[in-house]
Amino acid sequence: MSEPTPTSAETTGNPAVERPHTGHGFGRVLVAVYGLLALAATGRSILQITEYFDRAPVPFLLSAVAALIYLVATIGLARGDRASVRLATIALTVELVGVLAVGTWSILRPEAFPEKTVWSHFGAGYGYVPLVLPLVGLWWIRRTARASAASDAEVARSAD
Amino acid sequence: MLQPLTVVLLVSSGVLGLLAAHHLVRGRLVDDPLIIVGAAIELALLVQLVVGLTKASAIGDGAERATFIAYLFTVLLVIPATIVIAVKEKTQWAMAVVLGGALVVAILVARLQQVWSLNV
């Protein structure tokens, strides 16, 4: 992501503001999308579990797990401190493994998934967003971590 | 459900999307016109909530009715959340969030209409 001109100019004098944060810049978009998915998955799982749980318990429980993971990822990315980012990294990794495992499972055994979940068929029902999002999120966390390590080094150098 | 309202909502989220795209290109941040359009959409969504709730009993299937009502409430959260995030962000990414929010409102309104027309 290219640095937007107005802010980069105005923050160069202040390393504290400049320090990369997983919830700023492009991160706002990620937080918004994760928040939306958390909302959608929570809503869907509450509805599925209360209205027709016996129809397909496994996919419905998976929806609930996905909802929880999206919630953790949203909060972790938005907070952006070291522990939160670590938590978000774990959530995103579990999400990626989950969408790959459930996606494969739902294609090999479609009868186990009579109802759609966020992760079945690699998230096809949600425009493959559930598959792409953890990859983008992990890339973003890695990028932010590197950038903040670089800015810390810069601060240390200028302090000498 | 109430066709003129759905049309108004789709058009106004289109306007918000275009405004956000314009601001994105021009490097502008959240300003009054954006807030006003957002508020107008939110108002129309509240009208939709009231109309939807009074008409919801027309949907026979209980689960579908629950889905319909859940969408009526969920769509209310999108614009306020979008604006809060966008106000905090001082780069063009703010407008990307608003653009996405407008798209989500349009999708949810269309989904509401779909649930309604398939079940009444």
C-alpha cells in the first residue's frame, strides 16, 4: 500500500504517531471486513442453533466457532498491541486451516453439509471472502510487524 | 416488501458509494455531505425496520421470518460503524471503508427483498 501523501508528510516529525499499527490505514478495511464477518457469522449461527439445530448440528457448530474466531480477529487487529496481534495471528491461522479443512471436507462429503456454513466449499457462499481474508490478514500482520521493527530500529539509531 | 423504500435505499447507498469514490480519488476525508447522506440512509433504514416489523407476520416459515427480522436489525449497524471507523482514519483508506459500507448496505437491502419475495 502506497503511503498517502498528506499524513505521511505531517507525521514524519513524530515517530510515535508513525509507528505501524495493524488497525490503521489499510488495517481499517480489514477490521471493518472482519467485523462484518463476525456479525454475519454470529447472526447466522444464533439463528441456526435456535431455529433448527437438529437439522445439521456439525455445520451449525462450525458456524459458531467461525463467529468466535472472527470476533477475536476483529478485536485483535483493531487493538494492535503485541499481545492482541499475537492473538489475531492465532485466530487467522486457525481460520485459514479451518476454511481449508472444512472446504475440502464439504466437497468430499457433501452429505455432511446439508446447510451452508461460512467455511463450506471454501466460503463460496460468501464470494470466497473467508478463504482470501486470512491470507490478506496474515500478510498485513507480517508487513506491519516488519515495518514497526524497522521504525524501532530507526528510533534506536537516532537516539544514539 | 415496500418497493419504493427499497429503491430509495438502493439509490441512496449508490450515492454514498459514489461520494466515497469521489472523495477517495480527490484525497478528501469524511465531511458533511458524506455524513448527511449516511444519516439519510440510516433514517430510511429505520423506516424499513418499522415497516418490516409490522409486515413480518406475512412470512409463514418461522426460520425465514427470523432471518428477515435479523437482517432488518443488522443492516442498521453498518453505516454507524463505517462512519466511526472512517472518522478515525486520516488517510484515503477511510473512504475505502465507506465505499465498502455502502456496498454492504445495498447487498443487505437486496437480500431482505429476496427473503421477502421468496416467502410471501
